[in-house]
Amino acid sequence: MFDIIEKNIDAASCCLHVLEAGERGGKDVVLLHGMKFQAATWQELGTLEKMASAGYHPLALDMPGFGGSAPCAESQDKVLSEFITQGELDRPVLIGPSMGGRIALELALNHPGILGGLILVGAVGVEENKDRLAQLDLPVFIIWGGEDRISPLANSDTLLENVKGARRLIIEGAPHPCYLEQPDTWHSAVLEFIASL
């Protein structure tokens, strides 16, 4: 059992609620969330503990206005980039599902070199950023539920076609939050990708 530490961290004049597990020194992994979820979702699913058990240092955060983080006027991009640099996270792997996928994708595009890997899960905002996707120069793993009705599979095709070296997993039969539907498949795929970096 790994302890999960709850803390509040200031980033770009915003106060973020964060759940942290594992030891510093392990690969940093930052987990965002979708519109209907929050940092606690990753604790409930067992993701934080599995990552800590694998030797990683996961941090799940509530973006401003979600979960335990108060609303804040600063852009999500600035808040997240400051969270990473201020926390001295070493080129973390960033996991972004749905709405969090848009934030993660735009962070990777706007701040090249800040991340060591990117995992996009049923991400939204793909088409809006299509013209910039070829700029991505980092390992990218695309995970989609085969029955996603929120962000169509065509978005994963767009990512796969435009991001050099990207790899993809389609979880057959799973809806938009595919990690909730098939957590074992999700966990093994994500841990394998992080181990490959």
C-alpha cells in the first residue's frame, strides 16, 4: 500500500488541489481529468497506487474550477506549465482524457521540451489543433474507447496520421471514459508505455 498525499499547490496565482503518490525520483506522471471527473477518480480507480507500485511518481490534479480547485482566471495552459516547472518535475509523462486531453495536447504544442511523453485518451480539441500536430516531437500514446460517442474515433485517426511515431490502442467495446470500463487493459497499456520511455 502506498500513501496518497493530498495537498494544495499554488501555480500561476491559482490554488490547485493535488493527490500525490510514490517517491520523488521515480518518473513523474501528471494526470489530468475529463469534464465530469476529478483527481479523485484516479485514486478510486487504483491508478495512483499502481503507478507508485511500479516505481513512478504520479500526481493527479484538479484543474481550476473542478474538484477541490477553486476557479481561477489564469489560462489552463499557464497554470499547468507553471505547475510542472515550479514543482521541478523532470519532463513528466502527461495523461489527458477528454477535456484534459485538449489541455495536455495544447501544453505539449505550446511548450516543446517540457514533457517526456504524452498519453491522450479520447481527447477533444484534436481538429482545432490539427494544423500543428506535426510539430509534436515526443512519444505519444493514443488510447480510445471503440464506442466513444463524445470524441469520435476519427480524432484518433487524425492524431495517428499527423503525429510522427505515435502509437494507438483502441479498447473495443469501451465508451468515452474507456479507463473506467476496462481498467485492467488501461493500466497495463499505460504502464507498458511509460516503461518504454
